[in-house]
Amino acid sequence: MIKLLWLSGITCNANTHSFLNYPFIEQFLNDFEFIYHPVLDSSYTLQEIVSNEIECDVLLIEGSISPEFQRADVSIEDIIRKYAPKVQKIVTVGTCATFGGIFSQSDYKDVTGLHFDKEQKNQKFENLFDKTISISGCPIHPEILVNTLYAIKGDIALRLDNFLRPKEFYAYTVHNGCVRNEYFEYKVDAHQFGELEGCMFYDHGCQAPFTHASCNKILWNEVNSKTRVGLPCFGCTEPTFPKANLFTTKKNMGVPENLPLGVGKRVYLTLAGITKAFKIPRLEKKLLDD
Amino acid sequence: MTSKKQLKKELIIQSALELFASKGFYSTTIPDIASSVKISVGSMYNYFTSKDVLAKEIIKYISLYLGNKLQNINEEKISTEEKTKKIVEVYFKTASLKPEMIDYFLRIYLSNREVFKNGCEGMICVNEFVTEIMIYFEEGVRCGDLRDQDFFSAFGLFMGYLGGMVFLKGEEILPKALDTYIDDISYNIYKALSK
């Protein structure tokens, strides 16, 4: 049985909540044992975890890290230092644990992720870099966390990107699989949030074309995604999260400041100029109502 | 296409451009163009299937010519103010050295929209040129030199101004040579667009 320690840093516990939505959680709990988890029944109390050295295979860290922050009166950094050398793998669960996230703006001192302060690599836990896997997201997608843990259990080597995220899940963009791609192609923006029609990249702040995640490939609650339901992608898996003004597209004289990943400005504008010249009546109409 | 055929095609474009710009689109015939490049009317059709097709090729040719010049300016590591001046210079230089190009744009492309409506929808046939203007604007705003605004309000100010000056020159109303206005016009445009 693989033993897991779920350690909470500075967090709103959203990743814990998201994890509990995993549809096959019972099966998961038969295959893994939490020596400690903040809300699930576990083998030890937090007090026992910080006072003893309990055997453990994977250290899961949720939330940002600050040298000032404590759990059970012990510095979170000291708890990490105590368990990290013993475990086989460390998983940073969520964008806060990976990049610092929204709590970078909190009053704690020097708030960062375990290995990254936004895009910048930290030196502090550099010796743990090779055993860490980042599962970014605000919150994490439960299937991506669980599938990663099963890969660790099965001793399957995951190929990672520069931020240590498994490429299996993060090599894609959220745009990949979005049901609004036709509207993107022909530059038809959504006029209202929540409607079935239109793309939200042009005016409504959608970051899907430059955000690495599988939200439109591995759906949320097995049914949907933000962009499918008519809300812009907030780019929550990226080191830059959260940005300001998430519902509007930052433009410079009409040109979106952030372009689809790897697409040069000249290429983008050339294509945009062509597609904008045409109106596709089908894409201007409501899908279901005549 | 062989390079010889390509050269011939460009020669026809250049010749037709000059004829259209000076005589007008409807007064210029395919035989006029054929005789100006010393080929038969029959072989003209090997290059362009109609006068309308030729007209569209010409505007694309002009757009590519100016677009390339603007791309070079956009790729230079200079301030937006300097870029503004260089764009004005290129436009006026083209209007002086190749007046037919700007004349064609103003007097044929903008004035005979019925010829261009199929195949030159929106700004497709002037895409290279407009793309470079957009890049100039976008980068100007991004670096904090230019004020963010709707693309067309800025585009109209810039190109309307330049087009108007060239038009006045073409009508022989402008008392001085175009290049004597470069400094003032660049200053005015930059002042109007900057923060």
C-alpha cells in the first residue's frame, strides 16, 4: 500500500475539495493510505506527524509556502525538510504549492511555491527538484492528481515540462477540445457569458489558447469545462495566475496582448485579417433557437 | 511558375498599374495593357484571366511592396516616434518614386469597390500592409508610447492623413514637395497617437 502524507501550507483547501470529487474515491482509498490528510480519516494526527517520523512514500503539498507559516506549531519548511528526504516522490498539489498562486499576495513573508516563485525557480529546495511532480491548477483536476498518483504507484516514469508538470496532462492547451473552436476560427466572440455560441478569446478574457491544461480533454465532474459552459478560461494552471481583469481580453489597439501559444503576431494578424473579412451566417445565429 | 514567366507577370502588373492609375480602371483595356508590354492579347490571358483578376493582383502586389518596407521598420530596434517618421517617409517616398502605386490605391482600389468585392473582401488584399500597421500600433501601445484606442480610429488618423496629402499632391494643390512635410506630419501623427 502506498502511504501518502497530505500537508497543507497556506491554502483555501480547494484542492482538497476538488480531490474529494474524484468519482472513484473509494477505489482510490483502497489502493492508497493517507498517513495524514486534513479532512479524511487518516492513520495519524498532525501532531504525531510533526513530532515523529512516520513512514511515508509520497509527500503531497497543498498551498503556498512561507518560512513564517506553521502547522502544529512547527514551520512548514521544517516539516517538508523532515519528510522530503524519506519519500519516493513529492507532489505539489495546485497552483499555490507549485507557483505561489494567489497567496503570494498574502501578508506572510516570502510566499512561494515549493520550487517556483511564479516563473522563477527557487534555490531553497533545489535538492528536491528531481523527485517533485507539479500538478498545477486552481483547483487541481482530481483525475489528473489521481492518475499521477497511480503512475507513481505503478512506477511509470512521467515526462515532465519545465515546471515539472506531467506532459501527459499539461502538453495540451485548454483550447484543445474546446467546443467553441469554430467560433475561434472565424472570430465570432460570445456576446454574453453562459451562452452556447461564440468564442471568449477576443473580448471576454479567455486564456485557453495559451494555458497548459487538459480541461477540455478530461472534463470536470466528467461532464463539462469552463469554456464549454460559457465562461473564459482563467489560466489557473500557469505561473502567472491569477492575473487581474479575468473577464476582459487585454488588447493593444485591438490586438490581443496574449496570442495563442507559439503563434507569432504577424501570422496571427494575417490570419485574423482574412477570417474577419468574412461573415459566416451559421455562426452568427443561435444554435438551438430559430 | 518559371522565373521568366514570373518576371513577365510582374512586368504586366507594373504596366497595368501605371495605366490604371493614369487613365482609370474602366478606360484601360486589356489590349492597351498587352501593347504596353508588347505581347498579344491572347497571351495576356495566359497570365490573367480577366481585367478584374489583374486589378486584384495589383493591389496585392502594392500591399506586399509596402508591407515589406513596413516590416523592416517594425523590426528595427527604434522608438515608436522614430518608427512613425520612417513610415511617413516610406509612404511619401513611394508616392514620389512610384506615384502609380499610391494613386492606384486611392483612385482605383478605394474608388471602384465593385471590382474588388469578390476576392478582396474586407482587407484581405491589403493584408500585408494592414498587418504591419497593426504591429506598429500594438507594439507602440505595449511599450507605453501610444495611447490604447480602437484600431480604426488610429488607422484612420494615420492613413487618412497620409492619403489626403498624397491626394493633394496628385491634384497639384500642394505647394511644396511631399518630403518637405515629413517632419511636421510625423510630429502631428505621433502627438495625436501618443499618450
